[in-house]
Amino acid sequence: MPLSTSPILRIPATFFGIVFLGFGVAYTLYPRAAYPTIGLPSPTTPRDAEIVDAIMVLFGAKDLFVGLSILAATWLGNRKVAGLLLMAGSGCAAVDGWVVNRFTGEGEWNHWGYGVVMGIVGSPEEQRIDVTGEHRFIPPDLPKDYRGPCPALNALSNHGYIPRNGIASIDQIVAASTRVFGFDETFANIAAIYSTAFTVSPDLNNISIGAPLQSSDVLPDKDVKLKIAPQGLEFTHIGLEHDASPTRLDKYEPSSSGNNYDLSLPLFQQLLDRQEGIADHKVNFNIEVLAHHRYQRIQDSIRNNPKFFFQPFNGCFLQGHKHAVIYRAFANHSMDHPLGRLDRRTLMSFYGVQEDGNKLNYDKGGERIPDFWYRRPLDDTYDLRKSNDDLLEMAGYHPDLIDQYCAGGTSEEQKYDAIDIDKLTNGTYKTSTLRDGYNLSCAGFVTSTQTAPYWLLKYYDDFGKTVVPRLLAKLPPLIAGLGCSKLDGTLDRKAFEVFLGFNESLNVP
């Protein structure tokens, strides 16, 4: 059972901290007058009274310490410790009540009453995700139900946190992502809005998390005029989805046959092997492990995909984020590992992978939230700033993730060429300063305001009248907290056109 880290904990924790302080002051300064609140018999001799006064002062010092500790933990940032202290205070109350009952035969509930409340407040299971009843695991009815390249969305759908048919609205995706994975609401909105635009949504609100929507799945908005049929998350190559995925092959990689949305067991095995030989109780697919996997995946793609390409939104931000979020979203924040630990079984469960002897099996649509799984605390949600910190940590292990792979691709000569970020952005962002502040994420987001229309103008006939005001215009306020510098001028599209992968991605079905 994890200790409580709910933001609501501050209110009762503060109350109980003040109560303990109050008792501590009374017991210390007015021991004789405060003694009857304990519930024990009164002393019968002056000497006994002096001894009781001394014990009360000691008792008061203990309460002062407990009260100050609860308040300090609550208001100086560590609610997990506050939860532990409330549980410890509950234990003290239990002992107090037992002692009083032993001597008087009554009065125990004067202590047990508030002790029970403290224990409940200190150790609620608000982080444990419900996978029973309406949220029990139900495998999808494929292909009628949609499942796609995102294991998190697949798991949410399999457990009914978003519709089980795999068609979800922006609000549904945001609500489920924050509730189940502890994502910051702004962070979740950005992901949902981008996805909605690039999946060619017929109402600019609902999307398929997998294959293209059928005409009867979503009622079209009469004001939204499409140039191509509605699609799903399987469709969003380069504009949103990217090469060098953690567990999916590249779309233009010859061995993928265009399938960049189903899990590749060899790639998943490659990720598992990052912790090969490590004892099960020590395994943790953390940011360092995922940084090494990310770097290797880029090398794989450069070697195997003649049309490998990163636009800045992919290379500077999204590809790294998709690796980091494996740990940040799927780690189990149990009492034993309050900061989060992602072991093999948990990783395999979220990816729908099972062991069969010495081999792995992938059950498409089998992504599952483990039975005893605790999300990150809601007073420590995963946001854009934390995501940027993770990207910088990854680059600490492999500097080329920023210096070479923020943007670029394989050219006709079958070699990798990096795009000069300084030249591309007219000096607004420089490779030498991408590690400063939130410049790395900013370079991805700000350039995407100019690159996104490369693809979206081919999907929507009324792009400027519907997609921009309803979706894309909402993005700048969402990233305002990063303090991004605006681009000076227009991106040079020719910097992209030398790459086969970019040109191929512009072809529409």
C-alpha cells in the first residue's frame, strides 16, 4: 500500500499538525490543567502530581515534534513523508487508547477516534488504479475495435478509461491520461490536440487510436471539409509519428512493409535486453536505460531505413519524449518504490507481451494495466518542464541526441546528414544553446507551427478556417510556460526537401 501523496492531503494534514502543536503547547506550559484530556486517573499525592507534570512536559515535547514534522513535510514539498507521519501519529493514538483502557476500562475512543481518521488520511490508495468492475481488462474485438501504435492509449481503451471501441474525444483522452498516468492536464491537451489534427478527424474532436475511421464511426462536422478520408493514429507519419520508435519499425524501412504501428518483438526484446543479467528485484527501465535504447534505435533506423527523417518536432522533442514517457507513465509508484520503478513484468504488461518458455509473444490489443499498479502522485504530475529535463538527461548520456539528431535524415547518398538548427531557424535557436532552459522542447514546438501545415494542408480543404482556430491556435498558450522565443522569419523548406523520407511523407492516400 503506498503512502498518500494526494494534494487534498494538505488540508487534513495541516489540521492534525496544528492539533498536535496545540496539545504540545498545552502539555508543556500547562501540564496540570491539560492532564485530564489524557483520560487517566488523577494523582492522589503532591509527589505523584509533580511526577505527572514532568511526564506531561515530556509528552508535550513529543507532540510538538510530531506536529512540526507533519507541517514541515506537508508544506515543504514531501507529502509522502507527511502521509507516513500521519500513519505514525495514528499508531501513537492507538497506543494511547490502549493504555487508557487498560487503566480505566474506558476512554480509548477519545484517542482511537482521531487516530483512525489520521490513518485513513495518511494511507489512502488514491494512487492505485482500478482494474476491476467497469475498468476490468477486456480484450478488443479486432478489427471492429481500434488499437494502434500507442500502448498507453491501447491500455486505457482495454480498461474502459476511454471508449473500448478505440474512438475517443480530446476531453476523454485528457481526462484518462491525467487520471491514470498522472500527466499534467496541459501536457495531455497538447498530445490530444496534435493527434486530432493529424488523424484527419471529421469533427476535429474524435479520433481512432489505430486504423482509419469508417464513415459511420464519427458524425462529420458539416463545417469541416476533408481532402482525404478520415484516418487514425496509424496514419500520422513524420507530421506527428516518427522514425526510430522504441518498439515499432519505421514506415519506410523495407522489413516493415509499411507497418509502423504494430509492436516489433525483436525491438521489444532489444529493450528488455538492456536489463539482461540484472536481478529481477533490481530491474528498472529508467531514463538512463531508455536513453541508451533511444540512441541505439536511431542508429538502427539510419542503417536500415533509406528514408529516415527527423523534422525538429520529432528529433528535438517527440522521439525522445516517447522514450522517456515509457518510464514516466508506466513506472509503478508503490510504497516500496515511491519514486517509481518499471520492472520487466510491468513493462511487458503495458505492451501486451507475454513469455512462452524462452520466447516472447505479442498479443495485439493485449496492452494491460497490472493488477497492483500505482500511478505517479497527482501533486507531481508529468509536465513539459519535466519532459524537457528528461531530454537533457538523455543527452547527457549521448550528446549527439542534441548535437546531431535534433533534425536530419538519410539523403540519396545513403548517409545521415544533420540539419543546421541555427540556419533553419534564422538564428532563433542554436545547437550550442539548445541545452539552455527549455530551448530543446521550444525548438520542436515552435518550428512545428510552420511545419505542420506541410501535411495538414493536404488533409483539410478548410485548414485555415477550422483546424487552425479549433485546434492549432490552442497550442501556443499551452506551451507559454516554457518561455519560447518566436521564430525570426520563415523556415527554409528546402532544408527538408533533400531527404527522401520528408518527400515521401507528403504523399497522401
